Amino acid sequence: MKKILLAINFDEGLYNFRKELLEALTAAGYETHIALPDGEYIERMRAMGCIFHDTALNRRGTNPLQELALLKRYKAVLDEVKPDVVLTYTIKPNLYMGFLCGMKKIPYITTITGLGTAVEGNGMLQRFTQRLYRAAMKKAAVLFFQNDANERIFTKLGIAPGRHRMLPGSGVNLQRFCYQPFPDTDEVGFLFISRVMKEKGIEEYLDAAQEIRREYPNTVFRILGFLEDDYTGRERFERLCREDVIRFEGSVEDVVPYIRESQCTVHPSYYPEGMSNVCLESAACGRAVITTDRPGCRETVVEGKSGFLVKERDSADLIGKLKHFLSLSRKEREQLGRNGRKHMEEHFDRNIVVHSYLQAIQEICADGSDQRF
């Protein structure tokens, strides 16, 4: 039985966005291993047949001793499992597993889920990170990208040329996120789904909520997610909650009921995204999306037909787009959502993503040699 190992930085992301891939791997007869920190979703993946390897990982940490411990842990997992193919996601698994798999001549498939300022540019940090990627990706069998901008950067840097492939993000489960009937109410609900942090556009959303609520009292601005510990706008955020300008629902496992109650999802993020799952899921449910005109966000919207794009860090532009949305008739708002659903069906079905991974794995296993290195 062939063994597949997936390395990623947290359990919720693996379960929510790659559950169907895990199911497909086990159904195809692969022995499926997962290396990541322990969490509440691990038992669910074990129940699916996955073999769990607890791997402590500080997603934002830079402590050299912690990073060395992670590298050693990855080596131990590779030595124990002896996988036929390794799939890696997110920066630390991509880099550290890439180095180790290259040294051990283990075929590996890397997915680039976003780059951002740590790679783009010519500063000292950027040059260092670029060298790390170049070394770690040197022997990758396949590099999957989730948007054209990230692929262009790697192409320009000469990282693993000829082994690039494109995915429509993580895709969206069109059955789980099925079309939701448009809300039959005079209340117009806007929804923000994300970690509460500046880079996700929360300040712009709060600015918009304050302005729009004064002029349109029948609007509601809901927020799903959790407050990051280092979020510096907490005082204002809590004040707007008390004043009922915004309604903070906290973190929830199932976002669909909240999408169902809304008319539009607002995602003014300028965080480095591979492809915004928030936008994909909202559009799949038949809701208009207003998001940033930047890689990983703009691809999810057909401008003017399924939603609207706004400038980065521009509250005035966001307010203008929200007012335009409010000027539309109920039927026109509903049609934006229907168009978004169609866009998801045609281009972002998660089955496309699962098939792409299975095909790449089958090609590697059929090769059965190290000639690609």
C-alpha cells in the first residue's frame, strides 16, 4: 500500500478545506498520514482513517530552538512513515519538509497558499526568503499555485520552472455550501468572516459600518471570527459592539446559517491570500461578494455581475460600493448572488482540486524512480 503524508500548520485548515482530499486518498487505497499540531479536528480525521503524527509548530514563531525542534520532528516522521509522496501546505511545512524530502529523495508536492511581502521585493528579508524557497523547492515534483500573481513571482525568480500547475484555490464543496434562498426581510445584512486583524480589512469594515448605519438604519453588520491577541483596535471594536454598530458573533464552526441571513459578504482583505475561501463559500451560497482588487480575492468575483472589487485599505471606496449595493433592487442583489453561484459551479468546484492532486500523485507513483530529480 502506497503511503501519503500531508504536512500543514493547523488542523482546522486541513479538515475544512481538504477533507474531501483526505477522503479521496483513503478511498483510493492510500495509507494517509497527517503531520500537524494536535487540535479539535484531529479525532474527526482519525475517524476518516488518517494516521496522526503530533507535530508541535508555532505558526508565527521565530525562536531558533523551536524551529530546529520542528525540523527534527519532521525528519523523525519521515523516517517513521517512509512515505511514497509528501504533500505540504503553508510556509514552514513547505520550506522544512521541502529541504528534508529533497535530501532524502522523497517525491513531494508543494502548494503555495500565499506569499506576500516576505517574498516580494528586493529587501534583505525578501532575498533571504527567496533563497529559502529556491533551495526548498529545488527538487519538488509539482508546485501548485492558487493564483496567477504567485506563479509569476516564482517564474521570475526561477523557482522550480516547468513544474508549476494551477489550482482554483482550495475549491469549494458545492454540496455543503449549497445555494441559500435569498432572505425575505427588509433588513440588509452584511457579513465579515475572518480573523479580526488589520490585514483582513477589519478597520475598513468598521469605518463602513459606522458610515452606512447612520444613513441606512435597516442595515446590520455582522462579524464572524476571533479577535487576534495583537489586534490594536480592540477598544474601538468593543465600543462599536456596545453601540450596536456591529454585531460580533465570535468564532463559529458552521458559517452557512449566517451567510443565509445576509445579503452580501464583505472581505476587504489585504492579507497575502492564495485564494479566499470566505469569498468562495459565500458566492457558492448565492451571496454577492465585495472584496479587494488583489490576488487571491479578485478571482472570486465577476466584477459588476457577482459582486464588486474595492481598492486596498480604502474605506471611502468600500463605503461607495456598499452604497451602490444598497441602491440596487432586491431582485438585482439576488441576481448578483445567483451569478456568483454559477461562477463557483463553473470554475471552483472542489472536485477539480481533488482530481488534480490525485492525478499528480498517480503520476509520481507510476514513475517509481528518482529521475525527475
